[in-house]
Amino acid sequence: MLLTGSADERALAVRVAHDAGLPSDAVLAGRTDLGALAALVADARLVVSGDTGVAHLATGYGTPSVVLFGPVPPARWGPPPDRPRHRVLWAGEGDWPNWDGVGSHPTLAALRLDEVLAAVAEVERVVRVSGAFAA
């Protein structure tokens, strides 16, 4: 498992890796250029990502993925719904009056770890059963 991100996100990625029991060399945040990041996504067994460029790369490369959506509906920017190797998780639209615009949007925090792990298991099952790696 690898964690990517920008140089500004490195401290957060290091904390996440530590909390997940991952070694420090699993953190590539701030240490990859766009080409290296694209190669990582293309060669990954599975990508778990927020609705970012990494998720779009996974869709384009046909890399199985679980994409976490914040306030923007997945119908707008998510992978095509007819591709079972890609799953989207979205807590839906909601009124978040206490959010000050800093940090992750509350809709991302509303996604539970067990939901993410279940989506990962489902994508892995689909890939294993189909044996296909096309987008």
C-alpha cells in the first residue's frame, strides 16, 4: 500500500501511514512527479482515492478503483456507472452549516471505514471473477 499526495500533504500522509501501521517508505507524498504518479496508478492493483485526478487516471487506465466523493455528486465527475471495476461512495448532498470551508468536506467524513473496505472487497471480487482488466 502506498500513499500519495502533494508536498503540502506529506505530514498528513505520514500520520495516516503511522496510524495504519504502514512503514514510512509507503509515503510518496511530495516525492513523485506527474509521470511517476501516473505510472503508479497504471500499475496499481487497486486505487482508493478522493474525487481527484488520481481517480480519473484510474478510470482512464482501467485500474480498479474506489472513489470517495465529497459534495459533488458522482454522476457529474465519477467513472461511468457501467464499469463494475470502479465503485463510488458518496454520502449525498446535505446541509453542513457548521463547516467553515477548512479541511475535508463533511460529506467525506460521513463515509465510514467499513463502507470503504466493503467497496474495496466488492471491486476485488468483481476483478477476480471477471478476470478482465479493461476499463
